[in-house]
Amino acid sequence: MTIPNGGGSPGVVVPVRAFVGGFARLAGRLDPEARAELAFRLADRVVDAAAGMPVIVVSSAPEVRTWATGRGLQLVDDPGTLDDAASAGRVRVVELGCERVVVVHADLPRARSLAAVTDAVGETAAVLVPDHHGDGTPVLSVPVAAPFRFAYGPGSFARHVAEAERVGLEVRVVHDDDLSFDVDEPADLERLGLLSPP
């Protein structure tokens, strides 16, 4: 598979800590093998949603790197934190000549397209998708030239809005059911019909 160059288009960064051992909050309902398989399937879906754009996977986990290589994706070593992973991916996006970086979490079961954060976006806009709790930031898109500092973790959506304003970017909030729904706890899988209520 030929890895597309940026050519000015958005570059997509997908940080993936690991497939094995992930989704710890689901441990009471899914065994380790089932959680790893879920992580694999969700990451596949997110990459499919980025079709046509260069995708950089940030991970040091062997099973993730094997998967990414098999899909023809570019790889960057995981520097250890989600903020640093997003920053490391952005560096690679710049090297590809992309004008915008889109950071997408790998646990979005409804992701079908990233068009909501890539199409008709102004050069000075930060596009932010809050999660379905209004707390996190499963998808964000900023110009690579902006000195934007990633600030993930609880309450990241509010911090990312404040950071975009700090660096002088227009803030565009996108409420998209497909991109906002991430998997954190068993209730999320129950809503998807992948788990029965206890």
C-alpha cells in the first residue's frame, strides 16, 4: 500500500497506547482477549474514517505497530503521554507537508468520516469535537503552524477551547454523534448493544 503524502491536506494522528491491556474500566465485563479485540476493531474503524488522508499512528506497543504496518500506516514512537503523542504526531504531519493536523482517539465505534472536522475549515480555525459527556476531546483539528499545546485528560475540552483562544484561533465546536461517542465504561458498550445490562 502506498502511503499518501500530505500535499497540503490534513494529516491524521491516531495515538494508540496498546491493544493488549487496554480498556481497563471494562475489565469487570470483558476479559483481556475481548478487550484487545475491541480495541483493534475500534482502531480499524477510526483509520477507515480517515480514508484518503495520511494517517500517523503513535504507539510503541508491538501488536499496534504490527497492525499499523499491515495497514500501510506511518508510525511514530509513543513518547509516553497523550499530549506528547499528539505533539509527536504533529511533527510528522508537518514533515509530510500537511497544513492541518487532526488528532483522533482510537476508541470511536461510530466513526465513519472525518469530514466534519476537515471540510471547509478556515485556515485559522480550531475545530473541536466534545465527547458525549461534554468533557473530553476525542477529535480536534488545528493548523500545524499554530503554537497550540495539547492538554488531554479530564476536562480537556474546556482546556482546548481556552488554548485555541489563547493562540488566536477561531473556535469551531462540532457536535457530531459519530465522532463524539467514545468508549470509556460498560454503559457505553450497552448503548451500542455490544453488552447486555448486568
